[in-house]
Amino acid sequence: MFGSKSRTVLAVLAIILVAVAFPIQRTSQAQGEVTGTLNVMGFSLPDEIATVRVDQFKAAYPDVTVNITEGALDEQQFLTAIASGNAPDVVYMGRDVLSSYAVRGAIVPLTECIDSMGIDMSQYREAAVAQVTVNGEVYGIPEFFNSIMLFINNKALADAGLTLDDVDVSDWDKVAEINQALTRIEDGTLTRIGFDPKLPEFLPLWAKANGVSLLSEDGRTAQLNDPRVLEALQFTVGLHEPAGGRQAFMAFRDTWDFFGAQNQMVSDQLGVFPMEQWYMNVLANVSPDADITFKAFTDREGNPLTYVTGNTWAIPRGSANPEAACAWMKTMTSVDTWVAAATTRAQMRAEAGTINTGVYTANRAADEVIFSEIVLPALTNETFKTGVEVILSVQDSAYAIPANPAAAEFKQAWQDAVNRVLNGEQTAEEALAQAQEEAQAALDEAWSQQ
Amino acid sequence: MTQQSAVVVRPFGRTTPLQRNEMLAGLAFISPWFIGFLVFTAGPMIASLGLAFTEYDVLNPPKFVGLQNFQRLLTDPRLGLSLGNSIFYTVLHVPLVMMVALGLALLLNRVGKAAGFFRTVFYLPSITPAVAVGALWLWILNPRIGLINRGLALLGIAGPGWTTDPNWIKPGIVLMSLWSVGSTVILYLAALRNVPPELYEAARIDGANGWQQFRHITIPMISGTVFFTLVVNTIASLQIFTEVYTMYFGNMNSGAAASAGLFYNIYLFRQAFEFLRMGYASAMAWLLFVIIMILTVIQLRTSNRWVYYEGA
């Protein structure tokens, strides 16, 4: 019926079919094995970025029933759930606290999950992966990637006779000068803050700009009493003085319509401040015509620098459905899922006639598609286009506080130190010396329990 | 009277069937509360006493460490700070709440027909969720645009930094606490309504003025309620948590309140659930229990000098 040539062709076709069919069958099997209920803790569905991704998971795994307990992670609820044997199947938490839970065994290493589901960890940004890696093992699949840049009020600059070139955070003397020039006090009342250094939360950024991390790379040694940290703290605290000190500064700052149309940039209440990129999205929504400029934050050498934060997915100890949890983490952070969510957002913004500044993920491969194919080609507002480009340019210069098992106490130590200085309770030297002692004691205690 | 006493002290085996039935019925009626108390209060208290001698992170089995947690209580500078803050707040809050509540109750007692309306108005804030109260008062206390400082400005007074000046953080929180004065007002109002009017009538005939009537009739006759509110408010003040946590500690960026607003229960909560030191937090809880117990005993011991019990 068939000649030898035909038989050869048929054989080759059969082999190709088998080869093609096999992975399909494997994938189907892998997805088919993922069944049951998936209880999710710490996650919410506030927008299309969340809902589209959840829908993607449900479509890929129709045999899994997803129960989401909406709301930010409640430590009390999480800990008692684990202690009582009622752990959620997957949990969403800040990357900064993941290591505290990892070293105590509250969440499990993902080695098996990564291998079995074939999760390509190289697609995620290194700084984010480092935050979820403890003792060489990955405990989390990173999600968002929040970077920092400078938000500049052009009107304030013009009023003070300054130009964008004057906003140069590599030159701290110049920062102090523009802060003075941009600060406005009318009839004894502060009406514009010149430069808000965003203390205490951005001390790690300022310290890193001055060449030092608050914590050693191995997460074991606090470096809060390093002279460069001291210099960064003294400098940034000093930036409150032209405004009349921290009290006047905060009393004014607390009145801003931060998330509204009359925000501090539009209302000319602030000159310059470093801020996370999500705030660009806020401004794009509430004041798209704001006269502002975005610029990269830099270290004192002039190199771009950002301090990153973000969340991660993790599997708690006692998860009843780790297979589904693993599939969830992979799906929620995969390129296709992110792109689907970003596409939906782009469509919704286009229909509403609002600006789309994109979604910034910890998945580098996803970001490449999102920004090159979806966001930037459609972004016509030059102000926000510049903002997007600035963020993309600094993402590879990211700094994060190294993973450590005493994350909460470490953070409390340095934040309280900053607050004591700002409140005039201690000098910067005294506060940092105390913080160093407290932080190191907490680190030593936590590491000793390994 | 003698017969009644004999019944009370009679051994269980010698009670009559009726008394036994009544006793069993009584026990049955209080059993829901009693079981609840055992399961949700006494049980956890005993467990926490045991945990106070351990190192326990909630996630792993507790390890016995002897008195280590109690030794730490003696050397922890933040413990002294937080306890001092709670005591400072209590000393300011309790007398102020009692005075304001009594003043309002006296006014309400004279209102007449509209008393029901005002009683509701004063009580309503007490049922506002504590988290909402905290968020609301951050605005009311805002030094620049808050209602309080705006009101002071009308009088030509430059208001303080209620939320930004460490020296004014606690007074600001005391002001906020007056928001829920309504429940104490209701108690005082009930007590005032129970004062026999003939006492005032007799006093007026004897020529007593308003202050003398208040001092020698009202105060003694409501002293039982005053004592009750003193004890309850003292305990509640030492345990203040939700409103202040919402205002200043929810996002770990406590600003001016980092030291001034660090109350005992906030520090205890952070030790337990943020720093995962449940053993140490348990020791802290027992220290607070002992302090409250001592204060309550002192209040009880001194009460016989100023609390008047009718028929005692």
C-alpha cells in the first residue's frame, strides 16, 4: 500500500506526532493532578491585575476551587492558623518578612515545587530572588517589584529659579541648597516643603547612596553604626530644618490630599521627593496634567539607585494542597499571566481615556513584553512616558535589605532610631548606637536558633 | 436571719431536694458563662503562665528556659517605657473620664423629657468600632487642620502638635478616649436616678445648698458606681491597644509616637506576633496581670473609707 519512501515519511511523522503529543500529555497530566481546594491568605482582588490573573489560574486548573481570604496578611491570623494545623495552602506576604518565617519553618523551601513545575527562576529579577532566598534555598516566588525615583514639581522649580539639572541627588550639598530654595513659608506658616527625604522609611536608600547597606550581605551583621549611615541620617534629618523642624514638617505633610486630585504636587505643597513607582500610577489617574518631572535617584557617584520592596508567594508548613499552591505561584507570576493582566489594564485605561503607566513585576521577561509591546507604544503623555522609562532604567540598580531571620526587629531598630532623632529625643550617634545594639542582639538570637 | 445563715452553710448532702434542684438550676444557668470562662479565659491564662517560662515562637514547640523571660523584663528598656506610658495615660484618663462622665450624667439627670434622646446621643460614640475611632481622631487631632486646634485658634490659642509632638501624643490620646465616655455616663445616670429624692428634700429643708447636697448626698449615694467605674476604667486604661495601634503602629511607621505612644499592650502584641516571642509576651502579660491585681486590691482596700453601701 505504501512505498518505502512513504513508510519513512509516515514513520517520521509518527515520531514527530509522538514527540509533540508527549509534552502535551505531560502538561495535561501535571495540570490534571492539580485538584482540590486552594486556600489563599493575604491576597486581595482590588483591580484587574489581580482578577485577570486569578481567572487565568482558574482557566488553567478548572479542577481547583480557589478560596481567597481577602485582606493584607494578618500575622496573628497566619501564625495561629499554622500553629493550630489549619494553615492556608498558599500565602502572600512582604518579601522583607519572608526570611523570618522561613528560618522558623513556617513556610517551606520551594526546591521541589520549582523542579516539578519547571519554574524558571532566572526570569525573576535578582534582587527579588535574593530577598526570598534563605540559606541558599528559595522560599518564595516574587511578584511585584516596587522601585523608587524622584518626583519633581516643575512649578516649584521655576518659582525658585531652579532647573532640572539642579535636582542632583549625587551632590548632597546641592540637595540641601535646593531644599532651602524650594521651601516656602508664608506669614510664618509652612506652605511648601522643599525636599522630603521620606524618613524613616527611606533611610536604607540614603545609606546605600552613601555606599553602605544597613545589613551585611549574609544578613548576620548590622551596620547601623557605620559612619556612612550616620552621615546619611544626619543629612536627611537636616533636610527638615528649613521647614521649621520635623513637627511643622509632619503637621503640614499630614494634611496633603495624597491620593486625590488636589495632591501635594498639583497643589504646589512639595518640591521634590523620592517615591515608589506606584505613586506615578496614582498621579496618572488623579492628575494626569500635573506639571511634574520624573528623574532617577542616584548614589553619590551619580549611578542610578533604587531601593526595592514587593510581595512574594510562599507555601506554609502544613499546606494541604502544595501541588495546587505551586501551580498557583507559577501561574500568578508567569509571563503569559502578567501580559494578560497588563493587556486588560491597557484596554480598560484606553476605554476610559486614562493614562496607563503599566504594571511592574518581579518577572523581567514579563516586563519586557509588557513595556515594549503594550505600555510604551500606546503611551503618548510625555511626562508619564518619561516616568516609565526612568523606572525601567533603574530596575537593574536595585538594592534590598538582605534576607535575615529578625527582619521585623531589625526594621523596628532602625526606624525607631530615625524617629528618636527626628523627635529630638537622641542625637544621631546615640540613636544609631542603640539601634545597632538592639538589631545585632535580635540578629544573633534569631540566627542562634538555626 | 439566723435560719438563712444556717441554710447557706449547710453541707450539700443535708440540703433539701428543693434546694438541690434550685442549686442545680442555678448552676445550669451559669454554666454557659462558666464553660466560656474556663475555655476562653482561665485556660489561656494558665497556658500563658506555662509559656512565660519558655521560648516559644508559635511555630515550633516551646522550649523551657526557666526564669529567662522574667529576667529579661528587668533589663528591657522598652518595657519600662511602655509601662510608664500606660501608667501615665491611666493617671490622666481615669479621673478625667470619671469627672466628664459625672458632669454629663448630672446634666442629663436634669434634662427631663429629652433625656432619652441625649442619652442615645452620648452613648452612640461608644459603639463606634475602635479602629474607626483611631482613624477619625488622627484627623480631629491634626495640628494644622484638625477640629481641636481650629477650635483653639478661634480662642486665639495656638494648638499643640497632638500627633507630631512626642510631648503631646499621650494627652491627645486621652482626649480621644473621651469619645467613648458614654458608657460611664449611662452608669452614673442610672445611679443618680436611684438616689431617693426625699434625701435632697430633707437637705433643702435643713438649708443645704447645691454643692452641699452634691457633696453629702449625691457622691455618697453613687459611690458604689463611682468605685465600679474606677476599677473598670483603670483596668481598661492599662490595657489600651486598638485605637492607638490603628493611629500610629499599623504600618510600623509610628513617627512621633514611636516612644511616646508605645503602650504596654502594643509592645506586648509586637513581641508576640511581630517578633514571634510568645514566651516573653506571656511573661509581660503576667506582669501586667499582677500590676492590675495589686492596683485593684489597693482600690478595694481603700474603698471602705469612701464607698457607701446602702444597708451595710
